[in-house]
Amino acid sequence: MKCEYNVDDRIEGRRITVNCLECDESFDLKECFFHVIKIMGDEYNIDNMVFSDDVETQLTGNVVDILGRLGDLCKDIDRVSSKVPKGKECKNCDVSPKKIFGDIYGSFADEPDKVFEAYYTSYRSLNQGEGCEECKRQSEEDMCRFGEELVSLSDAVLRDAYGIIG
Ligand SMILES: [Zn+2]
Ligand SMILES: [Zn+2]
């Protein structure tokens, strides 16, 4: 299995250890980053992380907080993308939650450094795309919430985190 991990509680805090030795090319930004984000969405109150690869890399503080927030955000986006608009059969609408939020979620998996771009593309689709009013209405609030969280995480901070674990 890829990015196998375990969590242990220690005096200095809750620690997660991710074993990337078994991963294809050892730690890989594309593959492992997405797994790590998903792990962080499932776990809670992590204080430090250790990546066990050819060398051990330990992360603490801000970066771990950012990864935790990214994990929560990613999980939230995944959850919202499976919402089905009420009262309407909506299969091919350009602004359905599945389409616009599914694209953002996909960017976490495929191009983690382009999550912001994916967000803005979906944001534009929601405002300008062809689609039913029901989908638009239902997605606006989620879109705002994700935008606020992304802005608060901020481009520079994200780059910081990617740079350190990449
Ligand atoms: Zn890995
Ligand atoms: Zn629709």
C-alpha cells in the first residue's frame, strides 16, 4: 500500500509517521501529496509528521497546520461534490456540484500546485456557465466558503508548504 502510516500519541504531541519507502519513486509530490492530504483529512490534532523515506523528514508547527487545513478542505470539497441538487434531474449541467467541485477535488489529486487555478476556473463556470438555477443557487454558498479558506491559506503559504515537503 502507498503512503502507509500510523499515528501515535507522545508527550510532545500527536505524531503521524508516513512510510513512503514503498511508494513508486519514494516520496512523490503528485502521488504522496494527495495521499498525505487525504490522511490529514481523516486524522485530527496532529502536531508533527514524519516522512520515512530514504531519509526521515520531520515537519512541525505551521506546515502541519496548513496540511491539516488542506486535508479538511479537500475532504469538504469531496463531500460537496457528491451533493445532488434537490428536486431536479440534473445530468449534464455545467454548474452541477459534481462538475464544478469535482474539478477542484481532481486538482488536489492531479495537480496539487494548481488548486487555486482550478478554484477560479470553477468559480467562473459557476458565475458564467450554462446551467440550471437550482445548481447555481445550491453551490454558491459552498463556493464562497472554499474561496475564503483558500484565500486564508494564501498562495505564498501554500508554496511554502509544498516547497518543504516536495
Ligand atoms: Zn508516499
Ligand atoms: Zn444543474
